[in-house]
Amino acid sequence: QLHLQESGPGLVKPSETLSLTCVVSGAFIRDSTDYWGWIRQPPGKGLEWIGSIYSSGTTYYNPSLESRVTISVSENQFSLRVRSVTATDTAVYYCARLRYRLYFYDFDWWGQGALVTVSS
Amino acid sequence: QSVLTQPPSVSGAPGQRVTIACTGSSSNIGAGYDVHWYQQFPGTAPKLLMYGNNNRPSGVPDRISGSKSGTSASLAIIGLQAEDEADYYCQSYDSSLTAVVFGGGTKLTVL
């Protein structure tokens, strides 16, 4: 049984950096053939993929956010940093396992989500 | 504006059949990328409901099915139950954007 848990500050000031960590239990990231990713959901809105990382450290980012986002992996956790945040970055941030095969990308395990509010 | 288009809402009475459409383009669904569906209840994380167009994860009842044709996909629920009331999202990959993409979501109301 896989379990993912997000953690990090729930309040970030505008122009600062949002940082979240996702701890994985029930599987070892280094042994996995899957990717690990971040998805966010602004209040009352839909889902947006932020980016994903492989155990080797290879990353893929949503082009719309790539200039401000960094995803990294260490031990059995992976992290998200979003720089220069504004109110539009206020959202519930989810971490999830991304299964990848040819022509196939899905998120089969999700964390419970962490609400991050950008406000002064 | 989402890359994958879904109706904002659908509704049906208990016992009825409802379908939720997901319309894409030649760079995502039409390019052969699989479509996946997620179910989300208020205040909770999305849950994988259908993967690889028409495969149900363990625990998902067989009254829920998925299909894909051309540049579109759909999720069908027969024998609608009150517990099906939730938000539903389709998801695929877009080769032009080089990004995982989601539909805007559909709110299913059981009347």
C-alpha cells in the first residue's frame, strides 16, 4: 500500500518561494520505474499538472510554469519549489505517483493535498 | 481554457445512465495517448477511476465504463447512485505542449 504525504508552510507571502515536500512510504523511489509528480488545484477550479521527476533526477515541467518551478528528489521524498509566487498560486497542492508507459501517463496514487495560500 | 473539454455539469436520476464527454485534439487523444478519469469528492484528493481508456482499478464497480474514439473519450455510469455525486476529470498527454493535461472537470449531480 503506497502512501504519499505533503508537508510545508500553509501561508507564503507574495514574491517569495513556495516549498513543499512529499514523503513516500510503501515503496522506494530509487527502485521505482515510475515518475513522481505535483498537481495543483486552485479553490473551486480544476486540476493543473506542475511537473514530474524520475528517481534519476530527470524532470519534466509544465511549460506554463517551468520558469518558476523546481522539483527535486532525495531519499524517499521529493520536493517542489515555486518562485516569485502571486495570489494566483494559491491552491491545494497534491503529490502523486505518475505511471508512464508508451502513450500512457496516469496518476494512480495521490497524497491528501496541502493548501497553500499566498497572501501578505 | 483547458486543453481537454468537458461539460461543466451533468445530472441524472437514481438508476439512470449518464455519460461525460472529454473532447481533445490531434495532439493528445487523437495522437493515441490514453485517457484516464478521476473522481473527486469535496475536500478530498482525486482518485483514479478509469485508466488506459477503459480499465477499472480494483474496487471500481463495473457499472462504470470508459471508451475512446478519435479525438474524444467518454465515461459512462449506469444505475446511477447517490454516492456517484462528485466531480469527474479526464486526463491525457499533449505532445504539442509536452505536458500532462486535464479536462476542466464535470460536476455530476444525482437528482
